[in-house]
Amino acid sequence: MLWFAQAAALGRVAAVIAATVVFPLLVSGPAVAQQTPGYPSRPITLIVPFAKGGPTDVVARLISAEMTKSLRQPVVVENVTGAGGTIGTLRAAQALPDGYTLVLGHMGTHAAAVALYPKLGYRPDVDFAPVALVARMPVLLLARRGFPASNLAEFLAYIRGHQDRINVAHAGIGSVSYASCMLLNHLLDINPTGVPFNGTGPAMDALVAGQVDYMCDQIVNAVLPLRTEVIKAYAIASADRDPAVPEVPTAAEAGLPQFQVEAWNAVFAPKNTATEIVHILNAAVVHALDQPEVRAPMTGLGGVIPPPDQRTPGALAALVAAELPKWRQMLKRPLP
Ligand code: ASP
């Protein structure tokens, strides 16, 4: 009787193993990992250098779920926050180049931060092996719902009259939100009080709660609160309106054509990561970007999935090389 119970228990264990290990192997995506035995053989950490719930975190969680399926190892998001995303990014730069620590960087961590931190501990174009661009996304000028202005001109007039009382939320020096609103503030010649958060997830909470006045952030963080009208937007810093928020005027339509910012997110590994591993990771990201589970939510929230020719490691290296001087120039410009 005892052996029968044990055998039945073992049978259940075998069934669980079959269901959790073998079955996913049979049904999951392309055999990205099969060509290179050995990698990945354990979970991969994808560092998000900002808080949970913000745009970088949302993008990371979308792609990590699909990468987990195709790589057949968990891709685990770890939020390592602080200093505008530069702390988590530095950790990735200093990690072993074994393919098990990656970072989802962005226009801030891998471009703007260089112009703002004289002693930044990493060089975006030297200390990383670029893996793949994941998304491009417009940036919007957002305000708390009760902010007493209904368009950009009124926003400017109100701020000019109340400079000492206005605050702007951001995700730390060097972040997309910081760099974008720094550009905006330069253009408008205004000098509000900055309120740093460890990501624009919590910054958005504060905006919704009316604790801060305005913020510049990626569209992915803005679409849902705009739809539910718990915040408002004065402009999108792009040449065209965005179908995800068609009611928001372009910066040019709102009267500030120079306010043009494009944010992007991309996966990076530490430098000296083996080319073969970079290729495996790139294939996993590229595969993820083509899955409806990623495409539908990403595009629904206004993110733009790059076309295939922009998803290569080489294209990402070229993007970083172009963004570094651009942001150094943009953030050093004198006040108008
Ligand atoms: N959007 C943020 C930034 O300003 C970061 C985040 O929470 O994703 O860089």
C-alpha cells in the first residue's frame, strides 16, 4: 500500500514536471536557445533602472515575458533605482559579461545622463554590448488635472506669474523626464522647483494626486491616465499627433515647435559579452517584438516598435553614437 502511495506521488511529481518543463518546451516559441547549448542555462536578470509601474518597467515586463518563453529560462525584471537610472545602469555595466545581467536603458541613461553627470561611472558607447532597440516613444507635456491652464499658452502665462510655487516631477537627473522638461524649461525660460522620484511610475501617482504640477514623460505612462482624465496634456513633443492620444496637439500646434523629443528603450549587455550570446539575446528580443502579446499593448499605449532594420545590435550602437552628441548639445544650450 505504501509503495503504491509513493508511486502515485511520484507519478504526480512526474506529471507536474512534464507540465511545467516538457510541455512548454514543446509548445513555446522558436528554438532560440537550442543552437547554443549551455546558454542560457539559468535565469537572466533584466535590470530596470527605475521604479515599478513606469514606462521602462512596463516595456521590460512586456518583453521579458516573451523572452522567457523563447529562451526557456526566466528573464527576471529587477528594479534597481536611483540617480536618474544611472545606478542600475552602472550595475549592469559592471556585471560579468556572461549574458545573465542585462539592462533596459533609454535615451536618458544612455545619452542625456552623459551631459548631466560629469563623473558618470559608465560610457554608454563603450561599456555595453548593444543588444536591441525595443521601442521608440513620443514624450508629452502633462499636468495635474486641476492645473489652472487649458493650453500651452495659458500654462506658460500661469507659470511665469507663479514661478516660486510651481514644481515639476521627474525621475532623477539624467532621466528622460528630467532631460525633456529641462529642454522645455529652457525653451520657455522658466525655472520651476524639481521634485525627483525614482521613476515616473511614482511621479505619475503624485501628478494624479495633484501633489506636483507638471511632468514630461513617455507616452506609455500617459495614455491610460489621459483617457480616464485624471491628468491632462498640453502638447506632444513630436512632429505629428499620436493615434493613442489624438486629442493632444503637437508642440508646433501648441505654439512651441522647438519642443521635439523622442524617447527610446533598448536592451544592453555589459561590454565583452560574447557575440554569440548577444545574437541569442537579440533574436529573443526581436521575436518578442513580433508577438501580439507585446505588439498590442505596446502600440496601444503609443509605443512604436522599431522595424527589423532598426533592431540589430549595430543599429543600436549607431543610435547611441548619434544620441550622445545630440543630447550633449541640447542640454548645454544657453537659455533663450
Ligand atoms: N520615464 C522615466 C524617465 O523619465 C523612467 C521610468 O520610470 O521609466 O526616464
